[in-house]
Amino acid sequence: MSLLIVLAALAFLMFVAYRGYSVILFAPIAALGAVLLTDPALVAPMFTGLFMDKMVGFLKLYFPVFLLGAVFGKLIEISGFSKSIVAATIRVVGAQRAMLSIVLVCALLTYGGVSLFVVVFAVYPFAAELFRQSDIPKRLIPGTIALGAFTFTMDALPGTPQIQNIIPAPFFGTTSWAAPVLGTLGGIFILIVGMLYLESRRRRAVRNGEGYGDNLLNEPIAFAGEKLAHPLIAILPLLLVGVANFLLTRWIPGFYGETQSFVPSVIGSPAPVVQEVSKIAAIWAVQGALLIGIVCVFVFAWRNVVASFAEGSKSAINGSLLASMNTASEYGFGAVIAALPGFLAVATALKAIPDPLVNEAVSVTALAGITGSASGGMSIALAAMADSFIANANAAGIPMEVLHRVAAMASGGMDTLPHNGAVITLLAVTGLSHRQSYKDIFAITLIKTTSVFVIIGLFYLTGWV
């Protein structure tokens, strides 16, 4: 019964998300409904002590990133930089390769360490411009961005700094460069098969005479300036964000040390505020990098930006509030579901899968799907089952690097179900609904999940690591 309650809560939230209802409202309803059916006395304690605690904790950490990312994306839009980049891209690769261009830009940013959520805000303005000029349906933008940002550069390619590739390291004693051959081959598989799928969707739309679309929401503001910036200047803020994020990630811990404390200057004798720098350095790095990118846009496009900044910043802030609240609600939902007996039943049942790598892959991707979070599902799976994964792998002669790569890639498989925070953010930013665009995101999800079993098969056939 406890298992059915967890599955029912998950199915309900996916249903309402797909139907277009706000998860800010329905995530707590789904979570607390599951608690009510499990133990009615825990509804209020779990709402305040777990759901709201995790939701507010997420906002505390990530809202500045959402806000700065939204403002940065809006400035890229109203400065005309997005239009300049698109014009240059069409000249170089041709309008028929618009999708590949967006995928590669997303991949470059995420592999450079830029947060997935920031990539959505930053890339959408010139993705919309490029799709409009190439007359590709706007509904295909979410699937295209998902392929570039949520898949191979998130957890497959060795060395990626995304959190999904960092979490397995302490469990298995590995590094972010674990299993470079398998990771690279898995990434190539995802890119090729994903592009084949997206191009087939584009060609079908062309045959049906479908263009970019009309009466669409959240369309970027048309550039009102007289002259576009040079493409190298236009792309400079994006490059600066990636480079600054990389450098700040390494510089901040060295500057501050492990912890930083201060005593607030208030009446009385307040306790010192202690900040564990190691836990927040990556967030500070992203915030600093976005500020540098924002300043860069102001420096090179002051006149165009100032003319539209008042209205543009309002819409950016509204978008960041909606996106961050959606994702935070999902985070609270996942925390509550993970605390229920039914979730433990799922985790226990998954241990029965005999093959060590298949066991790990299915366990991680299933728990990531239930919680709606790649990092959350993987953290729960590894915390509960890493010892058994390691013991079974040692018995079968499987290197720890392979365990690392399988866990990382599996976390980004079924996590992108309809209730996933990144999916909801992507659709909110692009002004599209699940009905319009989720089919393509789900297809990318299936391709990503398949890639995990492809690299498992490659390892067993060749022994490559």
C-alpha cells in the first residue's frame, strides 16, 4: 500500500504538470496527500519541517542564480547580441543547421560549468531568433535546448563540472574524469541519435508546411537599435560567463578558506555567522560570472540596453520568480516523497536486480525519476546503496570508474519526467506548454536513458574504461 501511495502521488503531479496546472500549488498537495494516506498526524510537521524547509533552502541557494540568469538573458536579447549571434550563425552553418547550432552553444556553456538553469535563460533569446529566421516551429526549442544542456555535457563527457558528475566521486573514490572512453562514447551516442531525432521532427514540420508559429507567449523583444554589434562582441558575454565561472570556482575556496565567519553589528551579543565556503563556492562562482557577463553587456551596448532596461528587467524578474518557485516546489515534493515508507520499498526492491551495473543504472534513474531530480535521486540512491554497488562490482571485477560513469549518466535519464523542475523552468521560459513540447523532451529522455545501457554493453564487450 505504501508503494502505491508514492506512485499515485508521482502520477498525480505528472498529470497536473502535463495539463498545465501550476506545480507551485499542486506539488505540496501531491506530497501532503501522500503523507495523509500514510500517517495523517505527520501532515503538518512534514509540511513545515520538510517540504517548506527544503523549498526555502533551495530558494536561499539558487534564487540569485535564477534572477541573475534571467536578467543576463534579457540583456542578451534587448542589446541585439542574440540577433547578431544568430545572423553570424546562419552565415557560417546555414539556416538548415539551426538546431545543431543551439545544441552546440548549450553544450559549450554547460561543459564550461554554467548552470543548466542559466543556460536556459541565456540561450532562449537567440534560439527563438534563430528558429524564427529559419522558420522552424518554436515548439521544437525545448527539445533542442534539452539535448544540448540536459544530457551529454551534464553527466556523460568526462571532466564536466556539473554537479551530477561530481556527486559520485566521494562514494567511489574517483574524479570527474572517471571512465573517459565510455563517457565520451556515450556522449557521442546521445548527440548523434538526439540530432537525428530532432532533424526528423524538423523535416516533418517542413513537409506539413508548419512555420515558426503565431500568437506565441514570452517572445523575445524585437531589437530596436540601428546597428547590430559585431558577432565577436555579441558572443563575448557568453564566453566571459563560462571562463569567469571556471576561474572563480578555483579562486574562491583559496581566497576564503574552508569557512568564513563574521559577527553581525547589532545590539546585544549575537552569535557569529559561519559560512562553509566549500558548500557555497560553486554558487558564488556562478553569481560572480553572471555579474561579469551583465556588466560586459552594459559596457558594449549601453545605449540599446538603457532604452529598454526598465521594462525588460521587470519581465526577467517575473520569469525568474516563477521558474525558481516552480523548481523549489518540486524540490520540496521530492524531499517529502523520499521520506515515506513507500520510497524505501522502491529502493529495497531495486536491490534485487542481479547485474551490478544494471542494478545501479536502474536504481539511480528510477529514484531520480520519482524525486524529479537527477542530483537528488542519485544522492539518495548512492547514500543507501553505494556499499552494495561497490561490493558487487569488486566481486565482478568492475572498476570504480565505471560505477561512477554509470551512476552519473543514469541520474540524467528518467529525471526529466513532466514534474522535473528543469523541464518546467524550460517550458516557462520559452512560453510553451507540456502539450506543445514535452513529447520531444521525453524522446531526448529515452535516448539519454538508452545511452546508459549502451555504455554498459560496451564495457562488457570490450572492457573499455
